[in-house]
Amino acid sequence: MTDTLLPNGIKDSGGDSSYFRKGCNPFAQTGRSKLQNKRASLNQQIIKQMRMRAGAENLLKATSNNKVKEMVLLELSYVNANLQLLMGQLEGLNSSVEVYQNTQCLSGYISSSSDNKLNLLSICQQQGPSGILNHLKETFTHTPSYDMSPAMLSMLIRMMLAQAQECLFEKTALPGIRNQFYSLMKMAQEAAKVSETYDQVHQSMIQTPIKDNVPLFWSTMSQVKTNHYRSMAHYFVASALLDHQLGPSDDEDQQEKTLSQVYDRLPEGRSPLDILKNKEERERIGKAHIRRAILGHEEALRIYGLCHHLNKLEVLEDILKASHQRSLNKYSENDSEEEFTDYTEAPDIISKTEHKAEMEVPATTKVKVTDFFQRLGPLSVFSAKQRWTAPRTIRLRPEDRDLGFTLKGESPVQVVSLDPLCPAAADGLKEGDYIVAVGDTDCKWSSVSEVMRLLKDVDEEGIDIQVVSMMESNPPMPTKSATFCGNLPKTYSMICLAYDDDDKNPKSRKVTKKSSFLSWGLKNKLKSASTLSLPTADHSGALPWNKPCPTFPSSSSYNNDSSLY
């Protein structure tokens, strides 16, 4: 991790005498911090340009001088151009996903471009994550952010499947494409399938909810690949029609069937067999496909030039230019100056593939995992519904091979028919205890036969077992007291509420006998034992507190009563 720290203009002399040790330089920058600094700088420039544009628009509304308006419009065009450039740089910066630390750890998993296994590896890397994303889309209904929304996940799934389909096409073309009629038609439909999948990705990216959350670089790249592979499909069909003629040894029915599967509709209602037998018609349709391929490559190059981030990919530009030049060469080979310009439009090509990219459903059932709750024991017994005591250690010493109890149950086993005079009972074993361990062996999942096998060969010294007891689920009822009402403590507010109820029902009020003068000592003793001082009784009856004060047990009485706990 410290190897990724780059000095920010501070020279380190090295050695032990250096002020900053390795990895402790506060001015050092990582790849992530450098990316954040670039993003902050671009945001400041964008804010500045937007303020200038707002000021220019306000000046344009306020002035009536035509000369000033022309100058403001000129400056606005410059500001908008700069703003568009800065926004493109920011989108490219946000959409860049690069390894910013060390690539050595990935060398064993990512093959080189010269490796034939690259395409197969790429297919697995696209189909697997698409299945995981589909699982997330079907599982998580309430997503925390828009990145996990079903619409966004559907777009990402389409994009990964499109890249997997592209890898399948490249895998088919990697050994080489035979210059035969059937092979060229097959590759044309394969390329049309890749173009169709990328077109679906582009259509999903330009939707209103997703458009604001997808970088321009992604949508532009999908549009470039849509036009590129569509042009390749037209180039393959043109090569099959122009470079091959229907000979006497060729199978007419097979070629007619192949050509009819490529086209959805034929131009001017002509049959596939007429196109195959007529040389002029064959050349005319082939040239139409070449012209459409050239137009598609030019459109791909134009879209490529619109994105600032795509311009950095020089390899992509070389591929687009090479494909465009190949189509131009094919058109020049079959073009004649004596012929008139033909404006026949090439029909669309039906997409078809023999290897369709599909999502790989994550095989969660095949993954072996360790259950964290396995050590707790059977959930039907050891669950939060039951209350258990702490494990107790009991020393078993058999007398004449008699343990003094029997076992029952599946897992865990339970102690029954306990002899109260046996050594285990004297050591603390109780009727109904569950055995959870015998020696160092965990017995929560053991059956009766397995536990008896462990206890069978116990010597005279005995063996230690651990048992637990089930506690009562309901807490004990507290003793009746002036401060308790049922299971709830009677608070001061409840006492006052009871006095109010007695005032409302004077008939149900009990008449208490006045205490004599000689009982004042007992009365004071009760008052001192109370933890709550109520207002003194008024014998005039004018106040609602003219009832005898209830006695409250002292705090010491709670501590002495063990049933409250």
C-alpha cells in the first residue's frame, strides 16, 4: 500500500535520517486523491463558466444595443463551447474505471491480448455478473439508491450481455473467416446480432430516468459499436454476393435458402434465386450493401469524434478507420466509371446467432458455507424462545456401571429417571437437564446412542459432563404490595388516579375508623417505613386527600423478598 504513495513535490533524501518515514508523508497523494483533485478542479471551472454564462444572459436581456448583443452572443458561444468541453472531461473522469494501485495481482486472472483464452475468459466475466445483477434486481425491492433500481440494473444486464455477445463473435472470427458463401453469410448474421444487442443497450441508456445517471462515454460507445457491427454485417453480405457466383457444382437450393434467411424482404419483390442467377442483379445488390457499410463506418467515425473521452482510445480509432478503408477498397474494386450511379437501397439483415449470450444464474446451492449458528445446537431447542441457565459441570462416577439416570430425546439428550441418591444428583444434576458436552466432545447435536457410547467406558475416576437447565418462561408473580398492581409496580400517578376514582364513586368508598390518640406512635412508625410521603389527611373533608395514607413497604423489604427477582 505504501508503494502507491506518490510524492507531491517533496523530495525525500531516504535513509533513517529522513524526516518522513515511508508511508507517513502527509503531502503524498494516492491515485484516488489525485482523481478527486482533478474532479474538484473541473467543478470549479464549470462553476466559473456557468456564472459567466448567467451574467451574459442577463446582459443580453437588459441591453437594447444591437452591437452589444452581437458581442454578448459571441461570448456566449465561447462560454458554451468551454462548458461543453469541461462537462465532457468531467464525464470522462467519472466514467473511468482503472486500476490505480497495482496490476501485478491481476496478471494471473487477466490474459494477454495474444492469448486465445482471452475471449472465453471475457465471456465468463460478462455472463456471470449479469446473472448476479439479475438476482439483485429480483431480490431487492426497496433499493437505497438509484444505482440499484430495476431500470438501472436492467440496463447494466443488457450491456454485459452485449459485451458477452461481442466476445462470442470475436471468438468465432479469431481462427479466421473462410471466403465462402455460407461462411460469409453466417458471419453477417452474427455481426447483425451484435449490432442489435448494442442498439438495445443504447436505447435503454437514452431513456429519461437513466440518461442522467449514465456517463456520455457509455452511451456513445454503444452507439459506435452499433454502427460498426451493422456495417460489418453489410460488408460480409456484399463480399458473399460480389466475390462468389452460382456455379454448376453449387447447391442452388441451399444458397437460395441461406439468402432467404438473411433478408426479411427482398428489393422490388424479387426472389432469392433470381438474385443468385442474375450476375447484374447480384452485383447491384452487393454494391448497395457496400455503400451502406461505408455510410455506417463514416457514422461510427463521426460519433467517435464527438466524445472527448473516446478520442483517447487510439486503438478504437484505428479499428474504425481500417474497417472503413476495407469497405472503400471493396467498393472501388467493383465500381466502374462507365456505369451509371445506382441508388438501390440495401435491405436490412436479419440477426441470427448460434451462440447466444445468456445470464449465468449464481449457483448459491453449490457453495459450501459454514453455518455460524451450528454451534448453538438445534434451533427448535436452543432458541430465543427458551431461557437457559449457564452450563454446569457435573462429575459422573458410575457405581457398578450404573450412572443413576437414563437418557431420552433426539438431540440434545435429556436426563430422566434421576436417582436422588446417586453421586451425580449430589453433585448438582437435576431431573430434566440437557447434556451439552461429555468431556471435550460437544453433544448438542448427538443422539442418545452417541451419548451412551461416550459414557459407556467411563472408569472409576469418572468424567465431566456439562448440563443446562430450562428456566421458566414467565417471570414469577410479585407479592401483593401497595406499590404493585398485578405484574406492574403501582406508581404515584396510579395511586392518585385510584383516589380520583373513589371521589367519583362515594358509595363505594369505605368509611375508615378514626385512629385513637394513643395510636399516634404506630402511625408515625408506619410513616417512617414508607418510601413515599402523601399529603396529610384533612378531617374536614374539603380536600380529596382525606383518606388514610396507604402503607408502602420499605426498600429493604424488596431486597429481602427473593421472589421478586
